[in-house]
Amino acid sequence: MSRRPCGKHIILSDNDGARVSQCPCGAVHVLVKASGVTMQMDEERFHKLGLAVMGAVSAIGGSRSMQPTTPTRTIN
């Protein structure tokens, strides 16, 4: 992860279950809304997490439509 100064996060996706944002330093932040836990990781690890979650959704019968929002707003 390249280090750039931290600042406002760009929200990549946000729904009732989670919010994913990225800091200018390159870190991806995943907030699990039910527990309030935030995980911070580099883009490669986030990609692997996303693949694991998509696989689990498929395994438990993820037939519900998946419609994350992709706002263009920023947060501190």
C-alpha cells in the first residue's frame, strides 16, 4: 500500500449491512454496521475478502438481488 497523507475517505459502497470506504493513503475500510467493527486493509487483502464473501453468499443461496449503493460522497 503506497503511503499518501490520510484525509477524507471516499465511500465506495454503502448499504444496510456495511460501508466500504477508501482513504487517500490507499487503505480500504470496511465498517460492519451490525457490530460497529471497522476493518482496515490494503486493496489486495480487500479483494481477497470480497471474493470470500461472494463465495459464502453463493454457498448459502444468495438468490436475493445484491444492490449496493455507490455514492460519491466523502467522510472524515
